[in-house]
Amino acid sequence: MKVNVKMRKSEAVPDEITDIINSNRSFLLTSHRNPDGDAVGSILAMADILKKMKKETYIFLEDGVPEIYRFLPHADEVNTILEGNFNVTLVMDCENEKRVSERIDLRRHARMLINIDHHPTTGSFGDYRYIDPGAAAVGEQVYALARALDVAVGRDAAECIYVSILTDTGSFKYSNTTAHTHRLAAGLIEQGLQPADIASRIYERRSIDQLRLQAAVIEDMTVDGRLAWSAISSDMLEALGLAEADFDGAIDIVRSVDGVEVAVLFTQRPDGKVKTSLRSKSKFSVLDAARELGGGGHKAAAGFLTTDPMPVVVEKTIRLLRERLGQGGVHE
Ligand SMILES: [Mn+2]
């Protein structure tokens, strides 16, 4: 019997990147605003590895660490202001420099910039790049970096890498989950971390208002064949006292509907901009649509941000997706 195993094509860590890390002393580590588990987990794991190499580290996240990830080792070392000069900047899990900050010029803080990412759409920024679209999370790449640098991944780094993989694979549910992902996770668990404890800290600490938001997402949802969408207005958020960071999981409700292949969640932020999140659970790529609408991401998870009013964004997005789904956009 032929077993169809999804193989992971991995990109090797470029030699010049290990050389640069070995030969420099101080590092700025950063990732995108509104950071997710991969952004936080991968930079904290990388910081842990650099510390083991006796390097100086400065961690910067403009929006800080979301509450649910604050239990991670080194989370208390994250700065929300950027000060100082460093030899090298490592930008992780970030498609472009602008996503780090709209107002900061990273170039003024270090003479060299390295881009470490797994987004297939990642820009050509960075003096050196380690891009691996086959990696389920940048955390996987940090693990590969540790090996290339000959640094043992201890319990602390393992916990951070585990969280980055857990969250970017939707708890090992999404199509980026491979045998390699599980093997790597098993190795991390062997460092002594408790998967049930970590899952509980991340997924079972919802407030009643977050659950009410989920109810609102269901209430507003439209299911149209293989497509489903829901919209959250800024008024709704304000009424519930929630910030943008509280929405992780809301899109999964839309995605979980039987028969739905493409899920869309429109979120109006306090500044009026509409953030659109797209998810696919089939071979249909939401990345093309996201790109056409000015965003990026992955084939199964993408998004874009616009200043258009909500009704316009919804109309434009749904029309495009209907077209794509109806034109035989699904390839088996
Ligand atoms: Mn990621």
C-alpha cells in the first residue's frame, strides 16, 4: 500500500547567517505589530539561544506581548520602545519592515538586517535572508538555527518554539502541519514542557466578553455555499471593551462551518481601518485574493488592511472570492 506522506521541503540555514551571528556581539530582535504566538515565540526562543552564546539581546515589539503569552520565558524582557544601537537586527515572521512599526526606521539602529521568515510573500528586504515557506512556523526555523549554531535547545527555548508552532498550526490542525512538525514538537516536549498546561494557558483563558464576541461573530455570519463571512464593527468591540488582540479564534468559528472552504472575518479597528482575515481549509489559495486586495500571507491564511468603509470592503472581497471559487479556482 502506498502511503502518501506530505514531505516538507526545508531550506537550509544560509552559512552567511550563522557566520554573522557568530561574529557579532549585539542583536536587536523584532517582529510585527499585533504579534501572534509565532512572532512572540520565535523572537523569545531566538533571544534565549543568543544569550546562551553570550550575546547581548534587545527585544522590541511595538505592541508588547499579548497577555496570553506573558508566561513565556524572556517575555518580561520585551521592550515597547526602541533605543540604542546594535550590530545586527533580526526581523522574524514579518513580511515587510513596515509591519514592525510605521514610524521607526530600523536601519538607524543596526548596520545589518537579517530577515527570517516563512511567508511565501515575504519581501526582498534584509541584507541577508533565511526564508523557508515550508516551515509551519518561524519557530521551526529558530530550531534549525540553533542546530546550525551548535547551541542546545533547552527547556526555555523549547517552550517558546512549541508555542510558535502550536499557534501557527492552529493546534496542529492546519495544512502546514507535517510529520516534521510533529517530530520537532515531540523533541521539544522531551525537554520537559507540559503540552496540556501550555494549551490551557493559551486557549482556556477566555473572558466572558471574548465569548460574547464569538456569539456576535456567529450572529452576523453569512454562509453562502463554500464561502462564509462575518463582520465585527468597532462599536461592537467598544461595547465589549475588547482590543484587536482579543480576536484570535474568532475566524476559526467561521472556518469550522461544515461545507465551508473559505472563511472571512472583517474587523473594524478603532482607527476605522478594516482588517480582513482570510482562511482556506481546501486547496483553494486565499493568498492570491489577499494579494489582489493589497495584502499577503500564506495559501491557507492571509489578510489585508484597508481604509475603505466596511460595506465596501465586504462587497469587494466577497465578489472576488465568489468569482474565484466559481471559476474552478479549486484544484484537487
Ligand atoms: Mn508565522
